[in-house]
Amino acid sequence: MSGPEPNHLIGMVEQMFNLEHRPVMPKLISIPAGDTEIERSMTGLCLAINTVIETDYTTHLHEWDERRNRLLDWHEHLRAHPIPDTAEAVGAIDRGEMSVTEAILGTDRWSEMMDDLAAMARWSATRHQESARKLGVIVDAEKRAIEIRHRGDARVQQILKSSNRKLKKLAEEDVTRRDQIIAAGRREVEAVSEVAVKRTNLLIRQVLDLDENVAVITTAEWLRKHGLDS
């Protein structure tokens, strides 16, 4: 009599367990400081990005732990239900003490386990896809924010150079025209800043919408919450 054999389904559970690597916390971005409107918006965007990164990682880690615990439960169940000796199993089946499934697989919960393993595999894939989607939005937002800032800075430099050229052509006593040029330049700079702030705030909105915990917060509320409002 050979006696019961270890349940071969354990290998399937162990393989899935070993494939589930612990999530790695993504690197948070540094938070810039500044007093101008565009600098405050950039700070708000960076804070939003870090909030989404941290929340997604926490969720990912929690779900990873839950899946591993479920896999460990199945592992223990299979260890407690080895494949029975064939001769003993035949007798037990004849006496109505054991099902054919138990005789072959060691457990009547085989179908339930397979469904659960498949569900966890889909769950893990969905989580990785969702994290990748969020990261893609974040990377794009960072890139666009930098472009907005650079374009704004370049435009301001153009305005300043143009204003300086006009001022140099004026007679020293032409105070009225000088004031007009300076005022016009200031208005242009303010307009550039306003556009840059609006575009950056739209990026904040996109990032906040990635996390249901902060998606309900308006961009203005987010900036105010962090002392970044005007």
C-alpha cells in the first residue's frame, strides 16, 4: 500500500504565488517651491502626482497581500488533502465515503479553486494595467507641464526683449510713451502667465481624476488645501 501522495495541484498554487512579486513603490517627484502663480500651480501638480502614486501603491500592495493570503489558504487546503491511495479510494467510493473528484484530485473544491486562481490572475493583470495607465497619464502630465513652463518662459523673454528695444528708441523725456510700453509689456506677461496657469491647472485636474479619493475635489479646492491659491 503506497499511502496518500502530496497533492500535485500544490505546484500550480506555488507557481502562481512565486510569480506575484511584491509591488515596488515608484519614486515620488520633488516638490518645487515658488511664489508666482505658475510656480504654485506646478507645486499643486506635483503634489497631485505624488498623492496618486502613493494611493495607487497602497492599493496595489493591499491587493497583493490579499491575493497571497488566498493562495496560502489554498496551499494549506491542498496539503491537508493529499491524493489518496488508489486502492483505498476505490473502496471509499464504493462505500459512498469519497467522490471520484476527491479520489483523483484529493479535494472536492477543485473547481472552486481553479475559478479562484483564474479570478486572481485576472485581478492581478487588471491591477497592473490600471497602475500602468495611471503612470502613463502622470508621465504625460509631467512632460506637458514642463513644455508649458518652457514655452511661457520663452514668450516672456520675447516680450521683455521687444519692450526693451522699444524703450531704447524713445527720447529720454518721452515718459508717457515709456509708461505705455511698460504697461503693455506687463499686460502681455500677465496674459502669458494666465494661459500657462490655466493649462497647468487642467493637468492637475487630469491627475486628480485618476484617484477616486481626490477626484471629487476641485482644482481650486486642491490648491487652497495646500495653501497655493492666489
